[in-house]
Amino acid sequence: MKIGVFDSGVGGLSVANAIKASIDDIEIVLREDKEHVPYGTRSPQEILGFVTPIFQELVDAGCQVIVVACNTVTTTLIEDLRKQFSIPLVAIEPMVKPAAALTKSKTIVVCATPTTLASPRYDWLKQEYAESINILEPDCSDWSSMIEDDTVDQQTIATRINEVLTDGADVIVLACTHYHWIEDEIVELARGKAEVMQPETAIIEQLKRVLARL
């Protein structure tokens, strides 16, 4: 069985690797959009124009499911894409619900792109699951580019994470798959102070449920 995995850049590789390690007898077709990465500062309509032909390419290649390994695409366009494509789309979105359930300090951090943070879907997640929670949203607008270009400034990451820890956050949500590549650094910075969450385990479980229905 063929599974498509899409992200704007290198974040999709992290998700594809996690899927490969957990599910047998599948072929993964990974597609990235290096020409237009990062998506996180672009408009939804601009992003839709980029991803529609790529998703069609995955369908034409025989993929029976597409994993949308991009929070920005999910939070801005997933309903439009589900109308265009008949195969299941397994989508990643910010883990606001589990973070809000886990926090004891009632303060969580969502590390995400500007487009994700500005999306109606993200606003709905906050209102639905975290109305009584203080949500910190540090400026991560340059993180995807740093990770994509392999020019990560460790001090920049440390400064922003330490600021939110000082403000009492005890859960940090990585809401961009690019940030999975610096998860170890963030976990080390947060050790003993906050739990770091990212959705690879959840997306694998959802993918297994979808595959069982095919």
C-alpha cells in the first residue's frame, strides 16, 4: 500500500521516518515543496495553489492515503483539500487539546508559524479546548528557515524557550513539523520544567485507524 506524506520542507521527513518505523508493509511517497518553503508566512490561497498539484501527483502515483504533515496547510486548507480529493487525508494540527488537559500551571506554549497562529482552525482549537488556559505564542517565524537551511541558532531557540518557561509554562507544543528536528534541544532546555509535545505518535495511530478501514 502506498502512503503519501507531504510537507513544505524537511519536516515531512521526520514524520515519514516515524511512520516507517511503526507500520509494516507500506510504501511511503514523500513530497516536499522546497521551491516555496517556508509556508508559514504565506497566505492560504497562495499555499493552496502550491499544494493542489502536489496532492494530485500523489493521487496519480497510486497513494491511497495522504498524510498532511504540515500544521500550516491543515489549519488553513484541510477542508478545501478534502473537497478536492476523495482519498483520506490524515492531517496534523496543533495539540492544543492534549496540552490543555495536561498542564498543571494552566500555561502552555504553542510554537507555530504565523499563518498557523492566524488561522480560524487554531482559534477554534483555543476556544474549544483551552478557554481557561494561558497560551503563550513565542515568535518562531524564523525557525523553519533556520532548520531548512541547517543554520539553527541555538541561542535564539534557547532565549525564546527560556522566556516562556520563566512565564510559568509547563507544556510546550511543537506545532510545526520542522521543529521536530530541534525537539531534543527543546526537551533539554525544558527538562524538569515543562513537557514537550509533538504529534507523530498521534498521527501514526490515526493513520493505522484509517488504513484498517481501507
